[in-house]
Amino acid sequence: MTTTPPIVSLRDVHKYYGTYHALRGIDLDIGAGEFFSLLGPSGCGKTTLLRTIAGFEDLSSGTLLLSGQDMAGVPANRRPTNMVFQSYAIFPHLSVAENVAFGLRRRSDLNRQAKAALVEDALDMVGLDGFGARAAHALSGGQRQRVALARALILKPKVLLLDEPLSALDKKLREQMQNELRRLQRHVGITFVLVTHDQEEALIMSDRIAVMFEGEIAQLADPQTLYRRPTSRQVADFIGVMNFLPASLTAGSTAASVEIAGLGRAAITPEQCPAGMPTGDCTIGIRPETMSILFDGEPAPARETSGQVHELAYYGDMTYYDIALDGVEKPVTLSMKNLVGRRVLERGETARISWDERALIAFAK
Amino acid sequence: MKLKGFGTSDTARGLTLIAPPALFALLLLAVPLVAIFAFSFWSQDFLTIDYTPTLKNYREALSEPLYGQLILRSVLIAGAVTLTTVVLAFPIAYFVSFHVPANRKSLWIFMITIPFWTSYLIRVFLWKVILGYNGVLNSTLIGVGIIDEPLTFILYNANAVVITLAHAFAPFAILPIFVSLEKIDRSLLEASRDLGENHVMTFLRVTLPLAVPGVVAATLIVFIPTIGDYVTPRLVGGPGGLMIANMIQTQFLKLNNAPMGATLAVIAMAIVTVIALVFIFLNRRWLKARS
């Protein structure tokens, strides 16, 4: 958590569309200079939340403060925020430079040359130097996005809002832009609030992530905590891949003992129960990369079990196996790096599986 | 190699397909146009037509002040009609596009076209009833005591022609403007607001420039047919509201001088073409100068 006062502060924010309850009591503080992500499936309210901050949607109740000032009744054009739209919203009748300079019209303190220099700098910053005279409609998707970024950043907003800015780009370009956005954010030091449904993107780019489901924040944490210590099955399932196994838990004084279907008995500490220690029947989660296949009599570093290869997906660098464990209905997924000399198992083969009880996470049933 | 007979190659098949409409267009558009051109270079010799090519008609048309006056009046009336129609149509199109809920838009557009359900002629007659000396407008205004005597400047003159035509052509202006407004990505308006512009400046900097193609289309669609209209000036224009089309009709039917009528028609066509081209050219220049 940041110690400086928050730039964006939401208190018990609700939003109704007619009878539809889109935002259900959002409490959120976003610190200065943070790269913050709102992550969730479509329809979870993340875009609504972003648009509320921008001023395109009114709050039904609750308060929104931007750098300490109440934004109630302040229209979008008077807020210290700027937005990169999902469609980029590049003005088709203007050139690249005119698009970038759009928001500078009201800056009467700058003369023509000063404005032109600012535009030049902004284009330079997003790697579009020399594109100023181009017509906006003659740009590729990636270039349009850079224009949208330059157009927003030139106004030096307190908060830059990004509405799924990378979803329209192809995979290679998306990965490149993820790095560039991160670099740009560090460079300008402005608070970025990113809306995305792509959990990988959120993990790569963010300082902190708020995972949203059905108008509520399910968990707010940094990427590592979110991935390693999800507080609910829903979050665990949404972030990366998580195997869920039925189990039964008996609490002890410092650690609990769980009997897990397909894996056997294991000890579990309170830190492995982010949502509090369940009792009795529960669900145990385990990530694919924390399990591995043991080849040719290799000894297990920790615990060992076995199962049949049910299905496999070869990704080149990795192979994902679906392994049917004894006594478990749904096969578990595990991933193996395709190291030199390591063979890829075939369907139906029996595999020895190594796992570690430190990787387990317990959820209520 | 196969023999490329008729109906086997794509080109031939395409030509076969478009032949009927092409023939139709040729007979109904090209032939009359060529005939008008031809007539304008012939001359009337009492009851017969002298087929010797001559520029006599053009010389007469350009030297006779009445014709020039009628053409000028036609251009002015059509210009006034176009200005009125487009200026009034824009707010309507804007309202339907931006403030009517999406599921009601087709209903609104449908209602805007309702005047078309009655014949053009009947609509013109109705305006006569409304604008007449003892008409609806005058009786109402006298009734509420706003005026003491009936207004006379609203019927049988150019004003009446402008009012009637502006009403008749309103849907032609509303529809293209509506279409161009509908095509504007609404996130552009949000982007403008986000970048610090209020509603008025957003309209001036984003909505209006993007609606220009619709306004240009509306202007041409209204201007071109109104300049050649002859029913409305004939019925509500009185002597001071007559236009060039009325003279063309008089030449053809009353004065039995088809060549002179054809000549006036060609001149009117040429003027419309020149004005339309200049308008489009200025527009391109304006758009280019902005980007």
C-alpha cells in the first residue's frame, strides 16, 4: 500500500441502471503513480467503474474523490482524468498532430510553437515521431492506440484511464504494447487505471489488481498475492489455472490436516487458507506448475502420487497434461517445461506425479 | 482452350445481367437528354422545325433580359429553399439521431416521411389553403388579434414558393443528415468531452465536421430539383414567383417553340452543374484546409 494520499478514492459507490445493480458498494483507494488494474469477466462492472471515474456515468450513491476533491457534479471535461478508449476514438477528420493537440485548444498560456513542440514531444514519447501530418484513418491499430495515448498524456492528467486498450491488437503487438505501457507509466509517473478481462495482462502490468465479479471487488492485491493467495475459488479460477480437489479438513493447534482426494493426507498452515480456515469438507486448490511428472525412477522431491495421462496439449515450450488421479472425477492439469532430452508422454500412459503440500490452498467447499 | 462464347465468360454474363436496366436507362435518360440537346440547336419555323444547326436560340436566350431574370430568380429561390430546408432539417436530424432512443428511431424516420403519403400537388394546394388571403394562417392570426389585416406577402410570390418547397423537400434534407450523424462513433464525442471540451465545443469540433458529408448531400439533393421545379411556382408563385421551368413549359406548350424551350433547359442544366461543382469544390477545399 502507498503512504501518500490516494489520487482516486471511492467510498461505497453504487450504480443502478434501472433495476440493474451494476456497482454494489465499491470501496477503493488508488495511490499516486500506481499502475492499477480492474480485472474481471465481461459484465462485472469494471468498465462502468472506469466510466464513473472519468465522469461519463453518474454515481447512484457513494462518493468519488480525485486527489481529495469531491467529483459530484463535476462534468467529464472538468476532471483531471483522461481516457484511452477501447475503440481509441481517434477523430477521423483530423490529422495525427491535430488529434494529439485536440485538448490543448483551451491552453491559452501556450502559443502555436509551444503547442506544436508539445505535440512533437508527445508523439516522440509514444514512438510516432514524424507521423504528425498523417491522416488519422491511414493508421494501423497499434498506431491508433499510440495516438490515443499521446492525446491523453499530453494533457498531463492526474489519472490516465485505459479501457481494454490492448484487446483489439494481435498477440505479438499486444505483448509489445504491454511492455511499452509499463515503461511509459514509469517514465511519466502518472497513475494508470487499466480495465482488462485478460488476467495475464493484469498480472504482467499492474502494481495492484482489483478482481471484480458482479459489481463487487472480490479481491484487491498485488499480482503475486493474487496468484498465490486467492481469497476465493472464483478468484483462483479466474486468475491462471487452478485445480480443485475435494478434501476434508481436521483442524489442529498450529496446522491443520487435510485428506485430499487423489493426493492423500497433507498438513496445511493458516497462511494457506487466505479466506480463513474452513472446517470439515472443503476444496483444495493446486496450481499446474507446482506439480510435475517424474521420469525414469527420478526420486520425488516432496510428495508423490500417480495417474493416467488423459489428454495433453503441446505448446512448444510447455506441455499441459490432464492427468486422471485415482479416485478423482475431474482430471488435474499440470504443466511441464519441454527441457532438452525430456520426452512428452502419450495419452493413456501412467505417470508418477510429484507435488508439494506448501503449494496447496484451502477454500470453503 | 475452350471457345469463349457468349454467356460463358464472366464479362459476358455480367453484361447480359445489366443489359435490361442499361437499356432502360438509355431509353429514358440518355435519349431524351440527347433530344433536348439536339432541339436546342434547331429552330422553330412556324409549324415546322428547321433542322439546320444554329446558335440562334442561345444568342436570343442570352440577350433577352427576361430569361436571365427568370434564371437568376430560380437560383435565388432554390438557394433560399436549400438554406431554409437544411438549416431546419439539421436540428430535426440531430434530435432523432442523438436524443431519440435507438428502438424508436425508425418510427421517427417513418413519421418524417408521412407528408409523402399525399401527392405533391395536394400538398401544394394545402399550402394555398394555409397561406391564402382568407386562409388558415391569416384567419388564425386575425382571430388571436396579432394582425388586423390579412398578410399578403405570404401567397402568390416568391415567399410562398420558398415555404412550400422547403416543406416538400424537408425529408430529403433530414435523411442524409440523419445518416451522417448516425455514422458518428459516439465514443468520439466522449473523447472530446474527456479532452476538456464542453457540449457546444464538442458539437462544433467533432459533430458538425463529421456531419458535413450529409449536409453537402442534403444541399445538393434539395437545390438541384428545386431550381427546376415548376408546379409550385405555377400554383403559389403568382407572377412574381415564376421560375425558369415555367418559361420552359410555356415555350414548349404555349408558344410552340420547342427549340427555345430546349435551349433554356440546357442553360438551366449547365448552371445547376456549375453551381453544384463549385459547391463541391469549395467544400473539398474547406475540408482539406482543416486537415
